[in-house]
Amino acid sequence: MLGWQELILIFLVVLLLFGAKRIPDIAQGLGKGIREFKRALKDTEDEVKTNINDSDKKKPDSHK
């Protein structure tokens, strides 16, 4: 886990590299990327669950 000193150092490096005006744009893009990733992950999870349920319905009952 990062401590507060490391976080401040990272923030200062980002500030120096990109400038204060670009940081909100970068943060907004990062937020959009995270949301898209979570949405894709959920869609994939839903698709896997659907495929598992569909394959369970197609299998003959082997318990008899």
C-alpha cells in the first residue's frame, strides 16, 4: 500500500509532467476508462453466466 509521502511524490511528478491544466482532463479520461473496463467486465461476466445456464439446460439429466 502506498503511504501519503509516495502519493504526494506521484502527484508532484504528474503535475510536473503534464501541468496543472491537463490534470483534470487526464483524471476524466482515467475515470471513463475505468467505467468502460467495469462495464466490459460485467458484460463478460453476464455472458459467461448465460452460457453456463444455457449449457446446463441442454444437458440431459445424468442423475437418474
